[in-house]
Amino acid sequence: MLSLDLSAERNIGDRISSFYKNWFVPPETGRYRFYMSCDQQCRMWIAECPNTISPLTMLLKLNTWTETRAFFSTAYSNDNKKVSEWIHLTKGEPYYMETAYVEYNGGDHMSTGVEFEQTAIVNHHQAMKEIQELKIFTDQTKEQTTVDIKNPDDGSFKLLFKSPKTSKFVQSSTIKCKSTEAEFKKGVKDYYWKELRSDIKITRLDLDSDGNNITIANTTLETIRYTIEVVKLINAQSTSQIIASKVGTKATITAKPAVQLSSPQISGKFNIICVSDVGQESKAINIDAKTHHYWIGHAIQQQCVGLYNRIEALPCDAADGFPYRENGMCVKIRFNGYPKDPGQFRVVTSDTAIIAGKDIKFSQRTILPYGTNLFYSPIPFEMLRTYEEKP
């Protein structure tokens, strides 16, 4: 199949794989590096020398899925790298490339990019665009509930959670007294998802007769303590009462709801101060603290001067952002239609509805600075030859 660029159509189907062959023809002599994103796994190779199809060097290898064209994540590791090392290529010489991706189920995509190192051209429309991060965060305390199993045996039990919303009890599935953390979570997670739309984290501690964590082998196990941590910040207790129903066990089971209460959810509204390349400021105002990143971008485009259709708002990486918007706000701004060096945007509280939470903090930083290197995504037809054997 011939293509006008090196990318795949989105959402073709499930349980598919695609394999692409092409020749990359550099427009100038210099250093290049390649980018790749996909769902769910993909690879990219390039020939070590021009005008030959072997030997091949692997440029990129992604073992987990990414968002479409999510090249600029700061959270990739060596086995899930979206940006290659720099390689030197010669103008006009064709370099053989192979690209492959595999899709199991759900959404699918594969996209590429190439960056060309150069310093001679200023404000080129293909210049590497800046990415900034804006963030509102709090000192987070998560709600914790404990379940103690004293003298655990091979029996099981069920937990009945009293819902604050309905005052009715909701029963868990059967849980073994000596469950692993994963098994315990499987038994109780449905209640927290249905009640709060929140994930939970389970921690297991094995305690001796003095209540100390067992660290020495052959110490007698007296109590297993499971701690249920609600990942989302909540404004009220997740449950007011927990009752244990035994299923073939003589163990003593004690559940203590909310031994640690959650800090409050973030609330209020914020403003974004937009700064142009010459220092001119404008504002996107009164954005709700729990607004989705797409609508934050929409507010910037609508209210800030000269940015309509020139920026893109993206979610932050998992390591930098928040699993729920109730926990904090984090957004990345990519200036994909702004071929200049913008000033640093800032996030501040609104005057009409002040941002509230536990020890609120604001931060802003540049993740990827504007540069004169040229960046193309996807790799365009002008740099490709699609003949399989000879360019």
C-alpha cells in the first residue's frame, strides 16, 4: 500500500498488525532523530548505510500504548522510548526504513516524526514548538480504611459497606482471609468505583502478637492488616460502617472505616496569564478547577490574544499529573501553530472564586523550549520514497 506520509489510519480494527517499508531521503546533510507513538506496540529500524536494505539498526521500540503523537512525554523509559538518538545522514541519499506496529484491542494508531538539527532559519513554520506545563496541586491526604484479620485461617469472608448516599449496605465478593493485595482489591473495588468512581490502593501488613510488622522469617503471624486507600480526594467518608460476614472462618475480623480522612477536593476557579513572544499579556479567566484539559485549551484559544488554533492542550504525564481532576489540575500547552518563542504562561487563582484545597500551590515550567530545529510529524511524502527494492 502506498501512503503520502509515514503514519497509519486510526481505529482500523482489533488484532491487526501493519508493516511499512520506505526510503528516507534527507533534505540536508546533518543530524536527525526520529519519533514514534502507537497503540499498542511498535518498532522502527533504519539501514546503517544509504542505498542498501541491510544491516538494519533499531531506532525505536515501544512496548506499551501511547496517546496519538504523544512524542514529548517526560515519562518514557529505555524500553518504551519515543525519541531516537541523533544520527548523521547525508543529503539526497536514500536510507531504507522499516516500521511495524501491532494492535490487540481497543483504539489503534501509529504515527511518526523526524527532527532535523539546524540553526540558520528563525521562526520557520516547522520549527520545534515549545511545550509548557501549568499545574495546581495540594498537599494530598488520602482516606484510609483498615481491615484486620486476627488469627487468619484458610476460610473466607465478605464485607458489607454502608453507603452514605443511600444508607443501604453493599456486599463485596468473597475474600480469602489470607488474600494477596491484588485478591483483596478484586473483592472490594466495585463498591468504591460505584460509590465514588475512584480506584483504590491496597496495602497488606503481616503483624506479630505485639502488633509489629513481621520482618524475620518463622515469626508467628497473628494479624493481617489490609489498608484500603481511596485514590481520589473526597469531601465525605466513603462508608459510614463496615460489617464482616464470615464464610467458613474462625478468624476475628475488625473493620475500621476512615481511620484517616481525605483532604478536601480542589475547588474554585483559576486564570491563565498568556504571554506572547514580545511580552504582551492577556488572560483566560474563571476556568473551573476540575475542567478537562481540552476545555482549558479552548478557553486559552478563545480569550488569549493571537492564540486561536495555535495551541493544543494536552494531559500531563502520569508521573506529573493527577489520576482525578478532584486531586489537582495539570495541563501541557503545546504551541503547535506558534512558530515563535512565547513567554512563560502562568496560572493564578481567580478573583471571583478563589482556588481552595489543602495548602494550594501553583507552578509553571517549560518542558520543551522553542528551538530552531525543524520538526515534521508525520514524516512527510517529500522525504519518502516508497519503492521496496530500489529508490
